[in-house]
Amino acid sequence: MAANTSRTGQGGKARGHSSRWSGKVTRTSDALDLEPDVFNGDNPKAIAQSLKRSAESSKRRKSGPFRSAMSMLTFYINRAGRNLPKSRVRILEEAKDALRDLYNRPRRGA
């Protein structure tokens, strides 16, 4: 292993670096223009409705609106990882179900 290589996946940058690529993606996604603080709400249905509005109004997305909205939500959950409180994960997982309901898609495990 080279002296400069670390297991951070950041090309040798130390963890805790203030400019993370995943945060930039959620702020400046090229596919969706997200409403500010969309993932910080406490209402799963409101989160889902906001993502649906963003996905349906976007002219830059590469796939359908449902897939784009669900991808952004899943990306946010996965990137936040263990730093996300369980209560927040629960709300965001409920937002996934609400998004499926808005698009008349079957819920997971149903």
C-alpha cells in the first residue's frame, strides 16, 4: 500500500473533510432541483410529495420521475449512513412507501 493511500475512499483525504461529494450531489443534483431541506422534514408524505414535484418538473432527468425521485431518496439514506439517527431513517423509509403510493407502485414486501 502506498504511503499516501487510506481506506477513506476519498483519495487520501481524512474523514470529516467539510466538502463531501455526496452532500454536493444532494444540493446540486443535475437531475433534480430539490426543495431546500426536503430531507429534514418530519412528514414522510410531504417529503414524498416534494420529491415527486421535483422529479416531474425536471427536464434533465435520465429516467422516469418515480425512479429519479426514489433514487435521490435512497442515495440520501445510503450516503448519510450511520450518522443518520434511527428516527430519521424511519421517516425516510416511510417516505419511500409514500412515494410508492403516489405513483401507485407496490410497497416492498407487499
